[in-house]
Amino acid sequence: MESPSKAHLISARGVCRNFETSEDTIEVLKGVYLFLDQGEMAAVVGESGVGKSTLLHILGGLDRPSSGQVTIDEQDLASKSESELADFRNKHLGFVFQHH
């Protein structure tokens, strides 16, 4: 785990994402920590259904974590309204979606 005092370009601390069904709670992400600095690259790999897209949606402000914190350029995504998130994505993020 990384020192919480160091600022990173992208930071995910203890990110969890649960989905509720009528009968159960499905834990998709369980305490993910990720720190990326300017110029670094990372690949998110794994088997189908392990939470890769869920993590990327959360990091991109398209979805919110059940718990944990995501910051991009020292801006806490959880503190932003849906409108502010849309504006943030428009000005700071780019997405390339994969279509089947």
C-alpha cells in the first residue's frame, strides 16, 4: 500500500463495489488500491466477470464505488454531483469503448 500523504495523478484507495439483487449482495470489487503518476501506464487484465469494466467505470466517474475513495489530479470524484462529474469527464478524461 502507498503512503496516503503522497499525491498521485490517479488514486484509488480501498475501492469496493457491491451490487444488490433481490436475494443477495454481489461483491465485485473488494478493496482495490491503485496509484498512477504522470506518464505511467497500467493494464487491467483478468478473466471475464472479475470487475475490470466496473473498476474502469469507477475510475472514469461513470459509476460510484460502494466505498473507498477515487481522486484524479487531487479532485475527489465522490464530492462531485452528476453534473460536475459530466463536466469533469468532458474536460479531463477520454474513453474508448469496446463494442461486441
